[in-house]
Amino acid sequence: MLSISHRGQAMPASPIRKLVPYAEAAKKRGIKVYHLNIGQPDIETPKMVLDAVRNSKFKVLEYSHSAGNESYRRKLVGYYESVGIHVNYTEIIVTTGGSEAIQFGLMACLDAGDEVIIPEPFYANYNGFAVAAGVKVVPITSTIRNGFALPAMEEFEKKITPRTKAIMICNPNNPTGYLYSNEEMQQLKDIILKHNLFLFSDEAYREFCYEGKQISAMHLEGVDEHVIIMDTISKRYSACGGRIGAFITKNKTVLDAVMKFAQARLSPPSFAQIAGEAAIDLPANYFDTAKAEYTLRRDLIVKRLNAMEGVFCPNPGGAFYAMAELPIDDADIFCQWLLESFSFEGQTVMLAPATGFYGTPGLGKKEVRLAYVLNLNDINKAMDCLEKALIAYKNK
Amino acid sequence: MLSISHRGQAMPASPIRKLVPYAEAAKKRGIKVYHLNIGQPDIETPKMVLDAVRNSKFKVLEYSHSAGNESYRRKLVGYYESVGIHVNYTEIIVTTGGSEAIQFGLMACLDAGDEVIIPEPFYANYNGFAVAAGVKVVPITSTIRNGFALPAMEEFEKKITPRTKAIMICNPNNPTGYLYSNEEMQQLKDIILKHNLFLFSDEAYREFCYEGKQISAMHLEGVDEHVIIMDTISKRYSACGGRIGAFITKNKTVLDAVMKFAQARLSPPSFAQIAGEAAIDLPANYFDTAKAEYTLRRDLIVKRLNAMEGVFCPNPGGAFYAMAELPIDDADIFCQWLLESFSFEGQTVMLAPATGFYGTPGLGKKEVRLAYVLNLNDINKAMDCLEKALIAYKNK
């Protein structure tokens, strides 16, 4: 018998996408499904960003530089400057989505068996990238009752072993929406300096902050050699399908190693680099509009959730996710039941069970993640469904 | 001291791109450099392929399905049918270039420490993907004097160990241009059946055959569970920058595992999937024109090379590469000298030293790879440079 690898077997299925067959079956039965399970924004990609691609005049769809077009990287320097991150263009490697930036970081900085500490709940695909790299994810628990604040220094130190090479954060956080404070970022700085670790900072949601501003890992002083930013245009410009991200560090040894991985896969996608470059010229108020819309959505979904009996939802400071504790025993079963057995006025809602975002088995069983990527009207209808569903589920 | 991973240190630099700084310096000195070092075709991407993207009307640049747009996969079935490969759309996973298809195959089928046998010289980036996956490349030598024919069955069997999981070929071959015969493909079938191995077949250059037709690994009967095709639109439609490829197999266990890797990185690029889908509607004679042009180029470069004193170049049956043995001791030094210290009428030529394409240390030191991706006039001028350079180098 020809068998696949253990790594192929160990690779986790996406917790966000695993309920898709149930959603498809519900739709076939004529049920409208509100998708709060996945972070695909409904906001239109700015027309000038798409037009830059549509009006391009080149005749050969060539490989770009393995680090991305130099013109794009040079413009990115200006973008980062505008958010207080001072880098030069040689410190930026354009990647195929933020996903590839994460993979490059794990591959270049950690060997198989090395450990990365990640506050849980965390973006589930970190697990997949870690399995691919043979790296061990060591979760450190943040709790919904504490609003998912960063665990204390002592908690981190309990997790550090001789194999620990890095701490990875997502800020603002997916899936919790938590925005790390200045004090928390200073705490992370102290830890990586004291224990000589890399700090991987996934800053995909940098602009989506509703309570204060993001403190970037690159705002921290004296840790240039330690900090790596993983970035993406996906959420920033509602350009998820472009698959353009960035790997940024001032650590030259890391940059040189990552360039070799970048050269092996030749180049990031050419079309979407044009889009990414055009996006930098968006008017300064572009994010104001998007932020205002997301703020309204967040306020609505948090209010609706907390008004339901037995539901608790801390107010997320950023990104476009909310985590909620529901009066249920098993979110996986409940979310499947929502799609398989429930409807209200011909409609139901799809949520992401939180278990897939925790590294510690058994955690998150009462929690779900909701992506507020639908308009206010649809969010209201989706919350109507959830409210009715929780009552029906309790009386089952 | 914060150190990178051993994997990051072991990652090989691209042998095709490592001389780039010398080429840039030559250009700064005003020297025109003919690039025969890299497989970036000069042929225009078909206008209808680029127009499909430019005329697209969508408003949100969304994630696609992790396996690629269903409409694209369904059309690919027709393309593969046209080349005698019978698959259904669920057996195709659209990838980010052929590069990602190769990575997926190594990750899903081999564990760290497992071995893949590859006839050398081989596409140098296989090394990089193997390092990333922790997989050991076991080279099996084919020789320029034998035209790079497939080594005999016994040679393969000498290399097989309990850790051998797969054989990987590229057909037609990069870097040798060799097109495997029906007998050679049958030999590979016998080996994978006898030793229960996967056969990874990189078929990026399927249409570029000048002596007969390609026998695809999927034309072999009775080995459905063993065969995986790694494919790409890069060379086929001169669309290298699109970063669209395909992973194809009838092995359901492998498909399921690869889908988990595909889900982790979310989706392949959306713009270029539109281009790839449009390309399938190109007229049937599209490849005739490209093939006729490449045949002329091949004939010219092979004739010019073999007319030079001490140069031997076997006639490649496919792809757009030729390997040549030169009357020199060290191709790496010679290729660097071409860029640093030589010019003829203000021009020089950039070649890829063959050492980077061999897995066995010390092999290929007298050989170079030439990509005939320039027009006939430029090839002639590049060959003038090489001819003069070999004389100058000898008399140095």
C-alpha cells in the first residue's frame, strides 16, 4: 500500500471551512445562509486598485523579481512610513499572501522540533504552517472573560524551553479582535530580549482599530534583530484574492535566508503586485470610511450578542472578528446543527466553532468566532437567527 | 546571538540567479547582456489571455476556492482531455505556480528524511523545495554524451532504499531538453510498481516537443494511485508571472491531504486564474506557431554551439533549453568571467553554469545551460559572443 506522509496525515483541516458541506446542503434545501464564519469582507475592492490592473499595458506576463517589483517595494516604504514603521525597500520581501510570509518565517528561523509560543485562541492556519515546517506550536491561553488580554510574563516563562525560538502574535488579533496595548507590547519586548527569541507579528489588520491605534512590533525600540512583520493587502484593501503580502525585517541574516526560499518559488503574482502598488495611492481617508463601517458593525453585533440570554461577547478593539461564549456545550455540534437542522424564516447563520482556534484540547467548546463582514441589515438578520436558534436549541 | 534555522542555512541559492549581480554590474558599464540564463520566454502572452483579466467586471477581489475556481477546473478537464489525460475536475487542485504543486507533493507524500530519486541534472529548485520539506534528494546521473537519456533500471535499483518514496522527473526536461521515450516511461512504470513508489512528473513543457510527442505519466496504465502531475501555465502561455499551476492525481488520499495544505494558504491568485481559464480557449494552432519558432531557435543554437571548437551540444527533443559541454575547466568561473571581464562589440552573454543542476558534487563543471528564449537574431549575436569568448578565454 502506497501511503502518504505522516505530515500529510497530521495536517489539520481548516476549522473555518470544514462545515462548508453542511452550508452547501442547506443552500440546496433553499435556506439562505449568513456567512459569519469567514473573513472575506463584502467591501468592494477600491476601483482604482482594480483599474490599475485592468488598464495595464504590458505584453508579457513575466516573472517579477523574487522579492517583488522594486517599484512596488519602494512605494511600500512610503506606506510603512505613514504608519510609523521605518524600513528601506531591501528590508521588504513581497510574498504570495500573508500566508507565505508566515511560512517563510517559520522555515527560515525554526528547525523541525523547534517551538513557537502563540497566545491562543489563534489563527487556525498557523497550525497548518507549523505542521508543514515540522515546528511545534506551544499555546499560551488567553481567556474570553479577560477579553483575551496578553497572558502575564510568568505564564510565558513557564512555556519557554531550550527549543523555543519565537513568539508569534496577531495584532489586532484574529480570531479575538483583541488589540494589544502599549504595556503588553513592552512586555513582549522584555520577553524576547531576555530569552533571545524572534517576535513574529502578523499585522494583517493594522488599520482596523476601533479603540486607539495599533502598536506595531516595529515600533518597539532596540529589538530590530528580533522582529519580523508578516503583512498582507488582503483585508486592508479587500483584496484577498490577490495573494499579495510582505515579509519585513531588519535582520539581514533572516532576510538573506528568506530570499533563498523566495527565489525557489520564483516570484509573487505579477497582476496583484500592480494592484498593491496602486493601493498605496488611495486617499488618506480611505480607511476612515472602512473603519466607520466596521465600527458600526462591531457595535451592532456586540450589542446584539450580549443582549441574548447566556451570551457573553467582549468588545473587540480591532480586526473584524468577535468571539462569543454561548450557552451551549459543544460549539462544533451547535454550528453544524445551525446548518443541518435549524432555520428561521428560511434563513440560518454559519459561525466558526472556536475549538479550531485553540491549541489546547478541550478549550473553546462554548465559544464561536463571528466575522462581521456583512452589512448592518444582514448582521441584524443573522443575529435574529442566532437568537431564535439558541432558544430552540435549549428547548430541544 | 539569535540564529536562523539550519534549514534556512542549508537552503541553496538559485544557480540561475546567483550571477545576477555581475550582470547588473556589466549593464552599468554599458555592456549589453544576452540573457540565455533564465527560462523567461520573450514570446508575448496571448492578447486574449491578458484581455480576459483586463475586461473582467468583478467588484471584490475575493478568495477563490482553495482548489481554484470550479469553472477553471472544469475547463482544465477539457484541456487535459485534448492531450490524452483523462481526469475529472475534482482530481485537479489549482496551485500558485508549478512551484507550489511540487511543494505540495513533497509535503503530502514524503516525511522528513524520506528520499526522492531524481535524474540529474535536474531543475535546481527541486533542491530548495526538498530542503524546505526536509526531504533527501538522491540524484541518479544522466550524461551529456548519452544525450541525457534515462539511466537504466539497475541504476535506479542501486539507489532505492527503505526511505525511497518517490521518483521525480521533468518531461520534457529542464535543464537538458530531453524528451523521455515510450520505452523509458514504461521503465519508470515498472520501477514504481515493483518498488511501490510515487512518480512525480513535472510536465511544464508538455507542448514544447520537437521530435515526437510527450508521453505523459498519466498516459501510463495501471499506475493511477502512483502518478502525480505537477503542471503550470507559465511556459505554455508565456504567463510566468501569473503564478498558476496545477496538482493532478487520481490518488484520493493524496488529494485529500493536499487539499489541507491548499486550505491553509487559502487560495491561488484570482486574477491569473481568469487568464488561465481564458487560455484554454486559444485556437488549436496556438502552439504550432510557438513550436515552429522554438524549433528554429533550437536548430540555430545547437548548430552554432556544435560548430565551435571543443563544444558539444546534444540535440534537445523538447522544452527550450540546451546543455552544452564547453572546453573549459570550471563553468561557474567562466560564466562569471563572461560578465565581469569579457565583451565583444560591447556585448556579452549570460549562461547558467550546470553545476547547480547536479546533485552529485563535482559533476557538470564543464557544462552550461542555455535557454533559447531570445529571437533568432539575438541568439546569433549571443553565439558570436560565446564563440569569441571561448577563444579569448583559451588564450588568456
